Amino acid sequence: MNHNILTRSRLRLVSCTVVVAVVVVVVLVVVVVVVVVAVAAVVAVVIVVVVVVVVLVAAAAEVVIVVAEVVVIVVVMVVVVGSKVAF
């Protein structure tokens, strides 16, 4: 009878240990998944920000180029018209 009680005790202890181990593993897996998803989200946001900045810089450069072209055309026209008026 005493041996039977000890065996039940050990079985309960082993069962509890297995349950705790499974819970710990599940929690660790969930934490790893959450961290991976969070890192992926941060990387995605950084990529989007970089793309937006590159597009804005390219657009600004294009505006500067267009303005420079207009300025060159106006200067050339003024020089040509001024030279015709002078002669």
C-alpha cells in the first residue's frame, strides 16, 4: 500500500514536471514568434521610410533640375535678345 502511494506521488510529480516543461516551451515559442514579428514590422517600417525619403529626394532633385533648365533658358533668351537689341 505504501509503495502504491509513492508511485502515485511520483507520477503526479512527473506529470506536473511535464506540464510545466510544456508550458515553458510554449511560452518561449510564443515570445520568439512575437519578437520575430516585431523585428519584421520594424524592418518593414524602416524600408518604407527609406523608400519614401529616396522618392522625395529624387523628386526634389528633379524640381531643382527643371528650375535650373528654366533659368538657363531664360538667361540664354535674355542674352540673345539683349545682343540683338544692342546691335
